[in-house]
Amino acid sequence: MYEIDLSTPAAVHFIGIGGISMSGLAQVLLDKGFAVSGSDTRPSLLTRALEEKGAAVFYPQRASNLPDRLDAVIYTAAINPENPEYQAALSRGVPMLTRAQLLGQIMKGYGTSIAVAGTHGKTTTTSMLAHILMEAQCDPTISVGGILPSIGGNIRVGKSDVFLTEACEYTNSFLSFFPTLGIILNMDADHLDFFKDIDDIRHSFARFAHLLPPEGTLVINADTPCHEQVTEGLPCHVVTYGLDNEADYTACDITWDKYGHASFTVRFQGKKIGSFYLKVPGLHNVSNALAAIAAARVIGLDTDVITRGLGSFTGTQRRFEYKGQIGEVTIIDDYAHHPTEIAATLRAAAVYPHRRLWCVFQPHTYTRTKALLDEFAQALSAADEVVLADIYAAREHNDIGITSEDLKVRIEERGTSCAYFPTFDEIEQYLLSRAQPGDVILTMGAGDVVKVGEHILGL
């Protein structure tokens, strides 16, 4: 495999440079003096930002985009092998790395590399840790899978030897990483177009944990079923946290403000270490905060710094994000696209001031929808009113015969009012005609359903 040396700048081309993660990695290399080029299907805010920093970005993707001087090509799992730039790189014999392999190579250049893994909560927990590290003036390099307002985007390039990133399990990407501190938030059945079942998922997380060196540390959620399968036989240090089980770090004395923001006490091995407060809602975020607190203490940060860092975090884009109000109807957007995430988000929404709670849900991928159909119906039934959009295909084709109509039937069987419309225009008209002052409309999903609320608000 081609080795990236951050101290020796090279010429690197990104196929699909406009992706949230790819653009961040490109920015890291630009800051290190690399000659960066890339391509995408169309311009975006992320690609324009890269161009302003000196990257050469081409639209659309074609073989001629590859520069004459080229040391490596970076691509994502979403790139079709027939992509003209991919084929051109192969024919020229240019070394090629996946996005995950590049991220792993970059991690090697840092003394402290923190990787946040889990099927849910990665972006929020990474962002919480980012706030703590910045409050501690650690000057970290940060790669987060969402837009974090405090760093003005999805990447922050620091000058220290601390690197913080999300670690995605899809296609086993995180097995290309080199962490010194790993976090596992949870392990649920997801990405079943790649993994065989939950046991296969747990096996991959165990392999991720074994990437940690003997002097490293794994922070793992003790509330996660079968977490012992991951920690058994690990040579590194293991720290646990949890809400329901005995663990090294636990939260107690939890109280809530009117927006569902928690204040709580944290104990380490039974002894109080401090009191903390959050500005993001839900019990799931107390759990995420415990993971961030445990990790911050592993690297030696003071409790006062951790408290201030967590208290300064107000969320990332598309994570229970307040979008605005129209006619005294509040619109909030969330990225939740798995039943566990949906249930957690709706529990948080239940304590948010509202008259009736509308959930506008866009299922994400056909395989996930079919595999977890009953779980989706059960989770969504917590809303007062559910409105379904068409399934967002992402990388898939509907060759398994599943539609949003199937989900609608399951939801209605549980006694919850549910409507389905094939277009966003129809959804918007339905909401405008029925939502009343005091209602909350929660758009939810990993696709483009955020456009519904934004269009209603005129954003």
C-alpha cells in the first residue's frame, strides 16, 4: 500500500472530492503543503472552499482531470469501478487508496489518534470531544461527519499531535485506522447490505478494538448488548461507561430543563468526579457525553475543562437542529435513519415544548427499510402524526420490492395516524394545511428530507 508521509508533500487526486469526509481529508493535505486536485459532479460549498485554499477541482468527472504529476489517487467505496478517473488511474498504474486507507495513513502522523466508532452517535460524540479538546487548548486536528458550527465546517486543522475522527463501520472502513484511543458507542443491526447480521457487526467492532496498541485505551458502552465479545482478550486498557449497567463511568441525579437538556452527576468507579450540563436534548446525549468525558479523562484533561467544553456544545447540523418557526409552528431537523436513532430522537422531542408532534420521515435505503420494517414502525409510532416520503435509494436499486406504503401499513396497524406522499411538494402542502400553532414538525432521515422544512420556511 502507498504510504502517505505528512512531512513529505505529494500530489494527490480525490475522486469525489466534494463529499463531507473526502473534502475534510483534502483540506488536511492542503494544509500540509500537498498538491491537491479532485473532481465531483457539480460545485458545492465544500468544493468552493477547497478551491479557495488552492485545490484544483474539476466538474464533471472524466479521465482528463488527472494531472500529469500524480503520486496517489483517493476514492470512496461509492465510486463505481467504471468511473473514468478510476479507470484512468488504473491504466496509468497510479497508487490508489480508499478514503478510509488515507484517513488511517494520516492518523499515523499523530501521537494521540482518537477514533469514535458506533452505529449511532458518532458525529455528536466526536463534536462533544472536539469542544472539550478546544476548551483545553489542545489545538487538535478534527474530522467530523457533519457541519460543526464552532469549527466552521467539518474539518479543523490544528498544529498539535492530537487527531480526532469518526470511525465508520460500513464496508469495514474503520479497520484501516490506527487509533491510540478508541471509542465504541453501540453496536446495532445496520448496513445489512454489507454485514450478514448483528454477530457479523460485533465481529467487525472486535477487530476494530484489536487495532489499539497495548498502551492504548478502549472506551466502550457497557449498556451495549454483548460488549464483552469486543473486550475479551484485548491487550489494551479498557474503560467502560453506561446508564443502566455497572460501569467505570456512570451518570446519576439526572434532571431536565424544559427543552430536554440534562444536568447530571458523573461517578467514576463509584466516586463523584463532577457535575455536568448539556445544551442538546435527550437521554441518548447523556450517554454520548459519558463517552466524551471518559475519553477526555483518559488523555488527562481536568474536570473543569471538560464541564466547560460540554457546556459550550449546542449541536451540529442535522442533529435535532432548530430550523425556524412559521405561524407558531416549530420546525426541527434530524439525521436519524435507524430505529434506535429514531426512538431516541422522538424521546427527546417528547419533552420539547409542543402541542402535537409531526414526524416527516424519509426511509434510507431499501435493504435497511425491509430488514427493519417492524422496528421502524414501532419507533415512529411514538409521534402523534407520521408523514412518509419515498425511500431514499442512496447507493441501491429497488430490486427487493419494498416501498414506503409498506411502512405506512405497519404504522397504522399500531394506531398511529400516518400519511404517505411521493413528492415533497405534496408533503409540504399537507403540513401547511394541517399543522396548528404550537405544533412541532420534525423532518427526519439521512437523505434530502431536510428540504421539506427549509422550503416551508423559505430558507
